[in-house]
Amino acid sequence: MSTTDDARQYAPATQRNREPILQILRRVLPAKGTVLEVASGTGEHAVFFAPRLKPRQWLPSDANPLMRASIADWSAYEPADNLYPPLDIDVQTPSWSVEKEAPVDWQTSPLKAIVSINLIHIAPWSACLGLIAGASRLLPPGGVLYLYGPFKRNGQHTAASNAAFDDSLQASNPDWGVRDLEDIVAIAHDQHLVLDQIYPMPANNLSVVFHHS
């Protein structure tokens, strides 16, 4: 691939967190079906997870066209036959594009899980609400919603590094910030998404797993 045409972006944290996240995904995802990744970012997670999570199908998405271009070029650089082209999904909209038209045959590989890594703290609160609402609309009974990132617990940061990160996020955009996990669990419960498990992760992050009741 010519470097002048290479749209791939790089997120250093991906190299650090992809193996620990993969271990949890292998544990909590349904054994088959399609996994929709919301806010896939650079696409580095998608090209890493897809071949390692076969026979599941991996469907990446991002609202940012630059990130979709990065996902497409990462997919060309590290192809996998179970990795689909990225979709344009803005979680804040009342209906996602995948609800109208999807590249996946839902009959042969139905949607079974939604994965969102490092989204809700680098986005307004309305993105978290939209993500939960979309998961409630799309997931079947027993379907899995997986969230990864830093969270407060009972209104308190779990580490000084997370507090400093929260300050930096809000300095960049006052609508961003580390969210309180208990608030998210309450909203999810109202949308028939039940908390299954919380897994401590490296760098003071958490993996949070819900299922659709």
C-alpha cells in the first residue's frame, strides 16, 4: 500500500489494551453471530479482534469519516474474511444506519453483541444514552453489550490517574468526562439491559458486561 494513500490512524493505547480486552471478549461474547463494534476509531481493534474471534462476524463502525477511512485501510492491510467494511453510525441519532440496511445477512449471522471501547468518556452524555438505547433496540434477548474504559464508582474516581484524565477531557470539551458506572447501570436497567459482570482491567479501566433481558 502506498504511504501517500495510507489513511491508517494509530492509537497507542490499542497496542496496550487489545490482549486484555480480547481475553474478556472470548469469555463473554456469544459463540457465534455478528458483533457490532460502535465507535471503532482507528480500526486497530477491529483487525486484531476479528480473526481471533472466528466464527463470529465483526462489523465495525464510526461516525467520523476519517476513522472510517482508517478502518478501511487497516482492513486492507490486515484482511480477515469475517471483518466487514465500516458503517457510518452516530449513536446519538434515534435510528442507526444498520437498522435500515446492513451488509450482514441477519438470518445466517444474527446480531448477538455490541462492543464499545473508549467511547462514552470521549463524547457527550447524550452519546452514552444513545448507545444504551440503540443496544436495547438492536440486541435480542440474551444479547451482550460490552463497554470498556475508565469509570467512576459511586461518584468517585478509582485512581488519581483517572481523575487527571477526567480533568484533561473536560478541559478539551466540557461535555466529555469519565462517567459514573452506577448512573450507566441505572440507565441500562431502564432499557432492559442487565449488568452481568465487571472486570478490572489494566491502567485502571473496567470491562462492563450487560445482557438484554
